[in-house]
Amino acid sequence: MVEESFCKKAGLLGRLRVKETTNDGARDSEFGGPVTPTRRYAVTPTRPPKAQTPLRLVAAECKNVASSVLQMKSDYVATIGLEVHVQLKTKSKMFCGCAVQYGSEPNMHVCPVCLGLPGALPVMNLEALKMTALTGLILKCDIAPVCKFDRKNYFYPDMPKNYQISQYDLPLCRNGETPLSDLAYPKDAQKSIQNPGKKVRLVRIHLEEDVAKSFHFESATGIDFNRAGTPLMEIVTQPDIESPEEAFAFLTSLKQALIYGGVSDADMEKGQLRCDCNVSVRRKLETELGTKIEIKNLNSISGVRRALAFEIDRQIQVLEGGGKLQQETRRWDDDLGETLLMRTKESAHDYRYFPDPDLLPVRTERFLEEVRNRLPELPWEKRERFLAEYGLSDYDAAVLADNQELSAYFEIAAKGARKPKTIANYVLNDLLSALAASGKTIAECPIPAAQLDQLATMVDEGKISSKQAKEVFAEMFATGKPAATIVEERGLKQESDPDAIVSLCSEVIAANPKSVEAYKAGKAAAINFLKGQVMKLSKGKANPNVVSEVLAKLLQ
């Protein structure tokens, strides 16, 4: 895939057959002039006129262009900072008693306070303060002894008071960090992580109220104030992120920490986690940061990755073409696959912050000890414990710990288990496959966790084979019956009594003298035939491991 501007720069003379990839599929076109420089094209030279460059030279030049594109990207580094907005999991809004409920009819959960009516006074939601402090402790922030709320003045239809209650110079949390686990990266990037074990530093976490939600129709805009006043954390990172993949990993790790702490469901489809990106590029040898460009209101983690990848490429192209970047705000259009200009920024906004006269400063010492007692075991801590306590592999421990409900299920199943590793295999292979195929979540799993250990124990004790265990598991998932009941009903119990198996093996040896002679003559594979005959004679109920041991002894 190459850009038209690069083909032009390389001086390609022939006409080009272009396959343009769009959301509607691929379409071919033939051109000799310029095309949209921000779209990607698969370029195949068509047969040139006789007076133009021969086909082989055009193909060679296209190959050189592709190489130059990669080289050009390697000459630049990206600097990325994120501003993440997180809706807190409280029952009521930040400064009034209205319920926080997603999916209600528009403007059902409103009152004079969240509608900004004259004379209405705000009252702080203590639980929102505690949840923000808890988030700060989870992410190793410094909790301010005193914080306060300020009025951020701006005029927009989704803010009924014409100001937002936020925190300016005395936020609740400062500093902190978020570690990036390997499994938090996109799957296609997990084998080529540039900075393993990286931690992204935070600037601050502050608490504010969310705005209303706008619905844009053909000739009008409707506003739903149900969301106005919902407690909202803003988590601001240092410009430590160096690639779209690291941004993806940061958001994934942050989301896991928020869910583990019980402070937010962080469901991006419901608007509970939203992200603004600040990104710039510069040449590797330059120390001064490039021009910062903001991408607003991204509502999916994969969308953040795509938007950053496009924007980094776009900025490099502008600079390589001799252009100059200006500070601006852009939005991501996922259908077009590109960022679009919203407005330019000549200077920072003057929001005319001042302390909210209706809200007193908060001394955090009054609730901080209670919050410390609510600190959960975090995903990266749980991974280390699973390695030490259950002897799992790094990968198994990481996959289990990354999902809070899955790790809880595993721990119940593995409690007292002879081989926790076997339980982990059932959970990560059989159970997750069955859940995916049925469209169920771990919370809807029809197999109680304790019954999984019963199945594993029956295999370890030789009562059923591994193959039979697959059948039993499938029926457990379909019916919810215990493993022992299914084995009994279907008559699947293996015969592991050595005396009974000796009798079977002796009968097979007597009936197959040629195979016995072949085995004793050095054809080791002959024992497999005998083993198959024993299994056939026992109607599949003989323990294969015991059969192998008995045959080997009898044939010595």
C-alpha cells in the first residue's frame, strides 16, 4: 500500500491502476493526476504508452516508494498524551440526588440542581470522592490532603448552568502510574512489544460533573439531561506514550484496574469511558516536541489505535511535503478512517476558573483510611500470586488475572485441587470455547466452579479418560449436571483394576500370537495393535495407561 503523493514524488510516469479500499469494498480506477492524499491505495502499474517508462521500471519504482515510506516513518517518533474521562459507578449524580441510570427515557432523571435552575444549591456526593481517591490509590497517586471544586466557565447547550463544576489547581490526585501488561497490547502486536514492562506516568486525576448528551437530527438538535451531573473522573497522562499500540495497552490496563476497583464498569459503548488524544511527531534527532494536535471524543479502544495511526501518518506526510502543522482539534471519523478538522487553536481557552462559592474545600483525611481498606488485589498483583500459589505458566496466569470474573471462577474451582494447572487448562480451553460458542459470559456459565474440580479429579484418578472427559464436559455445559452423575448415567467409568486388565490382556495375547512374535522380534509398534484389541474387548472402558503397563510386563 502506498500513498499517491509518494508516487508523485518518486516521479512515476506511467498511468496507474488503483485499487482503493473503502468501507463499501474495493473499487478500481485509473488515473494519471492527483488523488486524495490521505487515502491508501494498492497501486499496480498499467501498460504505459510506448513513449513512457517501461513497465518493469515503474514496478521497480513502486517498490522503492514502499521502502522509502517505511524509512520515512522510522525517521520520526510520536509523542502521545491521553485525557481519559471515566463515569463513576455511583447510584446518584455528583451534586444532587437524581439517579444515574443508562438507557432511561430522555430527561427523566433531572432536578433544579442538574438543570442549573436559579437558586438551586449543589451538595457533594461523598461516595464519588471516595471512588476517585480509591482510583488514585490503585494507580499509586499522591492523594491531596485538601482539594476543592472550581467553576469552569464556557457556553454550550449541553451545560445548562453555563459553567461546569470541576477541579482546577487543587485536584484530588496527582502523579501516579499505570503498568502495561503484555496481554493488554493488541493481539497482533504482542510479539513485538517495543518497551516491555513499561509504566505510563500520570499527571493528575480530578473529579467533575458530566455534561448532557446531544442528539443531532436532520434539522434540529435534542438534548438529554439525564447524564448531566453524573460524577466524572478525568485521568490525564504524561506524554509518555510512543505508539498507537501503547495507547491501546494503556487504556486496556486502566480499564481493568477500574473494574477491579469497582469504581466504574468502563463500558465505552455506554459512554462510561471516553478519551481525547494529544499527539505530535518529530524527527528522532530533534529534542523539541512537535506541534500538538488533539483528537476529540474517541469512544472505543480500537478506535483510539486507528485514529492515532492515521494521524501520525498524516502529520509525517505534511512535514515531508514541506508543510507546517498548526495546533488544532480534530475528530475521528471511523467510517472514513481518517481525522477531520474541527477547529484551529491559536491559544489556550480561558475558562475563567474560580472556586465554587457554594462548595467548601474537602479534607481527605476524613475518609482516606476507609478508602485504603477498600483497595482490591490488582490484575498485575494477582498474576504474581497465581504464579507462586498455583504454579501456572506466565501466560495462563496473565489471561486468568486479566478478567476479574474468570479469575474468581478459577480460584473456586482450584481450591483444594490436586493439580491447579489442570483446572486452568479446562477453564482457558474448554470453558472459554464453550462460552464463546454459546454467546454466554462467565457469569452465565452453567457449570458451577466446584464441579470442574470433580471432573479433573476423575481424570487424575483414572476413572475416565481424557477423551471421555471432553464428552462429559460438553454434557455438563449443556445440562448443568455434575460430572459423577453423567459418568454414572452413561456408564463411562473406566476399568482401572490391574487384575481385571491382566485378564483382558492375557486373552488378547493368546488370540494374537503373530503380533506377539512381531513385538518380541523388535517391532515395537505391534504392541499398539494389541492395545487396541484390549480396548475393543473392554468396549472402551479399560484404562489405556494401565493397559500399556500390563501388556509391557506380560510381553517381557
